[in-house]
Amino acid sequence: MKKVIFTLSLLCIGLMAAAQSPFTCTTQGAKLRYMNTDRNGKEVTQSEIEVTKVEKSGESYSITQVTTIYLNGKRFMKPVEIKATVRDGDVLMDMGGNLSGSVEGAGYALPKRLAVGLELPTGEAKVKAGNINMTQNTTFHKVVAREEVTVPAGTYDCYVVERQYTAEMAGMTVKSTIKTWYARGVGTVKSETYGEDGTLSSGSHLLEFKK
């Protein structure tokens, strides 16, 4: 069950992407490939996000991304389409497309201007995807640092966002903390997930970025 929650987090996280460029990729045809690792840094899966469609109107964008997860080099599940909107530089996520699901309650937004100490939205969201129903309650959401991060895809100037939440699904409750490194014009460069006891449980980093 934790693997399912981890996969959903990756998809969110996958949305979760130049001067004042938004914190997501707005280049149609771009591909971002990530390695997803366990607590020991060993590869578990790889995921690829392809920006399949970008529609621009003024300073706003409507972006369609397709995420495919690979296990041992083979596609692990049906590709998932997620849509995002960039409005005045702010990134807004919509769990739509062929996810065949919905999100009710607190949405996810990443402002165009981040600063260390900035508090981001919290609250409860209900996620429905196929036969999966999950309630996620975010209690802490804040920009905690600004760092230069080097990953296989390159070196990026990032803001580090920490989010603490409780996920409830199928009678199981999981408390987690996610730290995500965001770069302008890219989106997620790196992420780390910690369990309730504060130990690292999984991670992800950008392997390749093709425009």
C-alpha cells in the first residue's frame, strides 16, 4: 500500500516545473526523466514526464504532461496524463486527464515568487484515482531554503519546499514529510520523502532533461 501512495506522490510531485519563469517546464515536447530510489539510494523505478501540449494565452499557459513509470526498464503502469495551468506565473495542478480521477479540497499551487520562509497553502484533499481513494491532509508547507543542486541532468538554482502531511487510504494512515527542490523552467529537480520517525524512506532526482 505504501508503494501506491509513493507512486501517487511521484505523480503529484511530477507536476509538481530564466527570469521569472514559472517553476515548471513550459516547452512542448520536452522530456524529464527521473530516477526514484529507496532509503539506501538504490533505484526502484524510473519515471519520464513528457510535455505533450502547451497552449499559451498572454502570460498564462495550459500544460498537458504525461507521466510514464518504468520498472526494470519496462513500463510499470498505464501512462498518466496530468494537466497544469500557469496563471500570472503561478503553477496550479489539476489531477485530470486519463488518471480517471479527481481531487477535491485543498489544491496545489506554486507561486511564481518564492522566498525562504514563505508559507504555502495547507489543508485537506481527497484524491480519487480508479479504485483508489486517499485523503491527504497537509499540516505544514513552507519554503525552507535556497540551494544550488547538482544532479545527473545538471546544476540548478533551487528553492527547497517542505511539506508535512498525513495520508489515509484503505484503513492505513501514513505520516510523511517531503522536501522538494524546484528550479525555474524545470520544476522538480530532486525530492526526498521521510517517514514519521524522520528517517529517509525514498528519493528522486532528475537524470535527464531534453527540450
